[in-house]
Amino acid sequence: MLFCPYCANNLTIGDREDSADKCWICPTCPYQFIIDRQISMRTHLKRKQVDDVLGGKEAWANVDKIDAACPKCDFRKAYFRQLQIRSADEPMTTFYKCVECSHQWREVRYPQLCLDV
């Protein structure tokens, strides 16, 4: 993917108006770049770890404890924190981390549908 050096918009491939040559064209400004040779670029993306996305180790630094049963070791105390990971009109997701074995799990609450009949 190439970007316009003047307005930073994404360039598209098209035909020049005055010839049959292919060129990179900016859809918002008059910038054109003639393609005179084959261009091949490969970009390797680095995936983020899930912990990085959710805050990493620091996210559990100052959280409170609650009475919650660990599904792995059945210990009755866990750290918890809440994040809004879905749309704003959905309830928050509660993440737990067992005090004893450090197992992590989450609780997702779904809104209940109420209908008047």
C-alpha cells in the first residue's frame, strides 16, 4: 500500500490520462506516479499478545479482591477488573484472576430481553 506524499491518502492504480501507462493515482489531489517497473513489497506484521491488548501484567497491579470460585482450583478468592470490550450499549466484561493459582477467566453478562405482552 502506498500513500500520497502530499495529502497522505491511499494511492490507487489507474491509467494515465495522456497515455496507456499505469500509474499510482491519488483520489483526492492531482498527484500521479508513473509505474515504470514491477514493484513488490512485503510487510510482516507483528501480532500483539492478548495480555498486551488487555493491559499486560500492570493491569492486575491495583485491583480489588472478591469472593468468586476459581473454575480450575475451586479457591474462593479472586482479583477482578471490568473492561468495556464490546459496544458501549453492552454491559462490561468482568475479568477474574485466582489469588491461589493465577488462573484467569471472564464473565460476560448479556442483557435480558423484556417484552410486554
